[in-house]
Amino acid sequence: MAAGDGLAVIHIPWYATLFRGDKFEAALAELAPIALRYGALDYEVYRSREDTYKFLQTATWERKLDFTAYWEGPECIEFRTRYSSWFQVPILYQWNVRVARGALAREHPAPLAQGG
């Protein structure tokens, strides 16, 4: 599969500034779902357990044009403006082609671990 064909996952690495990790987590959790309005098939936000200022936002897209509309849309522009002192720049997102994916089927979802 060529890099421009089919589904692709965008990775947006964020790095929060000192003492802003928790607030930045909440802000990203509000921003990420907006991608669905622009055509993303799913989204996720990860926070590193080892470096709690490090975040990874992902979303699956069929068209790069839809991602561009999201990234350059009013919500993302407002987010980057409002929270500009909450994260380090530059933000260098990456367009990735998914090569493989898997999951275990569970009858009953396991509860989320609390605190670690």
C-alpha cells in the first residue's frame, strides 16, 4: 500500500510545560473528539506514565484533506492559541499508514486500573 492510499493514523506528539500536565490532559480530552466532526473514524489520547508531560494524540482518517480541515479549523486554531503556553513547540505531526492491528476479544471488559 502506498503512503497516500487507504486509512492512515495521524500522530500528534504534545509535550506539556511544567506544572501544566493535568490541565493540558483535560484540554486535549476536549479537543480530540472534535476530529470526528471532520471525518475521523476514531481518536485516542495517550499520556506517558514515565514522563507525565508527554502526550500522544491519534486519529484515523480516510483522507488527509479531512485532517487538514480539522488541524486548520477554528477549534484547533483556538486551542493552539488559548493553550500556547501549556505545550512546547513546534508540534510536528506524522501521517502514518497502519500496517497491522490486533486486539483480544473479551466477553466482559476489564476495569480500568486506578492510579497506576
